[in-house]
Amino acid sequence: MSDYALVFPGQGAQEVGMGRDFYESYPSARKVFEEADSALGFALSEIIFSGPEDELKKTALTQPAILTVSLAIWAALRSDKGISLSPAFVAGHSLGEYTALAAAGAISVADAVRLVHLRGSKMQEAVPLGKGAMVAVLGLDVDVVRDICSRACSHGVCEMANYNAPGQIVISGEASAVDVAAQMAKEAGASKVIPLKVSAPFHCSLMRPVADALREAFGSVSWSAPSFPLVSNVDAQPRRDIEDIKGRLLEQTYSPVLWLDSVKTMVDAGVQRFVEIGPGNVLTGLVKRCVKGVKGISLSKVQDLEGLLDFIGGDH
């Protein structure tokens, strides 16, 4: 088994102009952008390359945009550069799980783009703008944050949404309750409490209606078993059975992302290197915080590809 895993970023990694160098340099990457535009029936690529930024920040566009750029980089790697990767696992943070499945051949680019566009649209509709909130809490133990959420629930929905790394937990829910939890976290000695610039409270029970919409949409998608095991956000377990994976994808909508546990699962199975494919380098930073001694590389620009073969050695 290879000792590296591929990981794909989630929301927050977006920036206007991302992926343009791949579009201009590699025919396979250009084809992915064209497939995405065709699948959605509008020019997503124009919004990705030219903005405006406020448009790209809309959840319904952010999610397919990040997925498209990530898959364009993956296509350039495999088809244009001729690098055949055989990772031990694939994983993605939130929407990145759909990217990972498409990269592993479980769903087509077009279906993946349509699903995350629907996912983002329904997430935005589930909670009126301004009624939900998310904050990142740094420097507190999990049990302390769990207790804070439990106490804040008297003010509304307040739940842990992301276990990103040791001492980095994201809280999600109704703004009234999350504001109370944020104040409690400060009083409990959090090193930082950072409000996240999101348009909806992701990965909490307020998102259950999104799962219902996705369940229906899943029925019109052609699914296959992934070529590589997918480590699920919901329980941090590797899976290849597509029915299992679909069930976990639905749960993922309203359940916490267990990123720390996912990284530990992969490392415990022998993974020592992580290749992040997509805009930004957030996951590369997180995996290094999750387990000391692991190595990571992020591929978000054309020039990043040059270091990949040296990074993964002969296993490609």
C-alpha cells in the first residue's frame, strides 16, 4: 500500500482567479471547466476567473467552483502530465468529499458539480441570511467546547460542526446561541474566537432539510465504487461500498466533520504524506497540526506540480 493520501479542500479556499493557470496550460483541465459550465447551464468558469468576489462567495457557487478547480488540477495531473497516482486513501473536507469521490471515479464531473450546486443552494435556503452563524474556537479542549455548546443550547441550536485539529473546533447553529457560546469560550480561556464569514450554519441539525433534497437528487446520479477508499467525514472510517458512502454523505450535511479523526485514521493505517489538490493550502496546514511528523504538499498552482514526483517518490 502506498504511504500517501489525497485530500480535497472545502469552502473557504476560494479566490477569484483560482485555476486559471491550469485552464490556460492544460487541455484536460480546460475540459473540466467546460464540463462544469455545461452541467450547470451557465458560465461558472467566468465567475471563478473574473468574479466578482461577492458572487463567488455565494455558497451555491462557491461549492461547485472549488470542486471544479480541484478536479481540473486532478485532470491535468493524470491526463496532461501523465502522473498516475495510487493513494492509500482519498478524503475531502465537507464539500471536498464530493470532489474526492469524483477523483476516485465514483461519480462524474457533471454529476458532482450539479450535486454540490444543489447542496450549496439548499444550505443557503435552509436558514435565513443572518439567522445562523459559525465561529472557530482555538485553544480549548473538546470536552470544554462540548459543555459550552450544551449550555448555549438554551438560547437556540448550538453544536460542534468541525473537529479540524487539536485545539481547533468550529461551532455552528443559530446566531443567538452561537454568540452566547462565543462569549463563554472567551471566558473559558480560548486563545481565539473567530467568527467565520459564511452565509449559513453548516454541519448542524439546521441543515437536515438539505439531506432530504440531496437524497432525492442522488437517485438520478450514476454511482460506482471508488477506485480508492474514501475516509468519511462523519465517522472517520474508510469506505468503498457506495451505498454506505451515499448514506454517510447525507449524514455529513448535518453532522460534524471529524477531520482530526480522519487524519489519524489514515496515519494509523500507514499514511505519512498528504497531497492536497485544490485551491489554497488549508488542509496541508491542518494535517501537520493533527499529527506531528507527517508531510504535506499542496497543489493549487501550475508550478506546484513540479515538486509532486519528488514528494511521493517512486509510488505513482
